[in-house]
Amino acid sequence: MDIPYTVEARPDTGVNNAKLGIWLFLASEIMLFGGLFSAYIFLRIGAPEWPGMMAGHMYGRASEVLSVPLATLNTFILIGSSVTIVMAWASLMMNRFDKYRLFMGATILLAFGFLIIKGIEYTSKFSHGLFPSESNFLGIYFVLTGLHAVHVIGGIIINSYFLGPGTKLWKTNPKYFTNRIEVAGLYWHFVDIVWIFLFPTIYLL
């Protein structure tokens, strides 16, 4: 039995089941990150100094604690990965599977680059005795960026599947496969957008 609306749009929603499902999932993710951003706002409003005292030093700006250059580099990396995953989907639309593999591979490599830079950031903080328990600022920093990193890892797993075993679907049902890449791209764009909000909120404000 064929499942309806896996590729064609549903008459009641105007989108297929996969796209409807990812939008519902992303709505729940927005609520998750929205709650954490709200916690950050309330913590900052109630703090006499921000970031405040950490490891025996008083800090007046987040940029004195966090590496803005590394975060800026990571921002460009994620923006670049959004471009490459769009190009991967567009390559499938043009029936260019070879280019799809190239662009999807670039997306995965950029995601790994993001995590490596984030690991360098974390290692630097730990080496200076800056742990989540040290202050509210560090607590919210590690929770928000750590949760975001988990979503990046999830994206790597999904995209790696569609670059490896999942490519079998291209041979049997290319329209279905192209649809799934579009859905994976929507998730990846969400991950990028979250970081675009995280970067100025945590590192610059």
C-alpha cells in the first residue's frame, strides 16, 4: 500500500506530509529555544553586573570572556553550509546527482568545522577554570551553545545518511529522495537561524 502525500501536496495543508511534519517539529524546537532565550533575558535583567564575577575576575562585557572572532568565523561557516545544502537540493532538481554529492559533502564538512571551532572554544574556557557552574552567564552560555551543538550533530547524522545509505532511494524514487533532502535542508536552515540569534545575543550584547 502506498502512503499518500509523500511527494505531492495535501489538499488541506498545501504541503506534503514530510514538510508538514518538519514544520511541526521545528515549531516545538522554537518553543524550546524560545524558553531558553527567555531565561537568558530574565537572568540578565536581574543581574547587577553582566557577565559578572568569574574565576576571581570581574567582567563587564561578554566579549571579554568569549571569543568573538571564532564565533564570527563559525557564523560564516554555518551561512556557507546553508548555501551548500540548497545547492545540493537544486542539483537533484536538475538531475545532477554528482553535484548533489559534492554539495552535500561540503555541507557535512562545514558542520564538522563548526564543531571543531566550538570544541576549541570550550577547551579554552575549561583551561581557564570557566565552567557552567561558575556563573549564570556561563551556565546559559554552555546550555544554549551546547544544545545548539547537539542539533548540529543531529544534522550531520541526517545529512551523512542521505550521502551514504540513503542514496539508494535516488535510484528507486528520485522525487521522494529530492523531497527528503528539501526537508533535511529546512532542519539545517533552522539550526543556522538559531545560531544567528545566539551569536549576537550571547557574544555581543
